[in-house]
Amino acid sequence: MGAGAEDISRIRRLAHDFLARLRVPPSACEDALLIISELVTNAVVHALPPAALRVRCTRCGALRIEVTDGGSQSPLPSHTTSEDEHGRGMFIVAALATRHGTITREGGAMRWAELCP
């Protein structure tokens, strides 16, 4: 059975608690939680299991969010309109993140984003 909306909501709550312990400023915390939601949702909906989330501070003080999954393809650009409810996740990540990208390897992919709080 795949992960559902309840699982993603639980991950978001756990991430919120973790970011609070890191003392991430509230505005950066909201951006980070939205990025986490989008990357985890993409991994659950469009990729293969297993999926894993990693959040850490880098040496230069950025917040790095990584989601790995068993898929091997980068998400394809979507042709969405402002009326569409789906397909804008990676555009949201790109708009909020200082840097972002995808690393593909044999057996999986990692999508990552960095924020400078």
C-alpha cells in the first residue's frame, strides 16, 4: 500500500517539529515545509518506493532538503495553467529555493532544495 495524504501530513508535522528545534525562522520554516510537501508528494505519487526525507543544515548555514526515491527520471516539465490544481510542484520548489536540483543514480533519484534562512 502506498503512502497517502495522511502520511504526507504526518511527515510535514514531524518536519515542522524538527525545524522548530533547529530554530529556523518562521518564514523560512513555512517555505521549507512547502518544499518538503512538494518533494515528498512527488516521490510518493510519481516515483517508486522507497522514499526517504533528509533535512539538514549545511556548513554555509543553508537548510538542505533531500528526498530520495526508487525512480530514475527527473520530473518532466509540466504544462500547467493557473487553473490547474496539480503539476506545479517543481515550479513551487524552484520559486522558493535558493538552489535546487535532481541527482539520478542507478536504482533511484534524489531531488534536493536549499534555503538560506
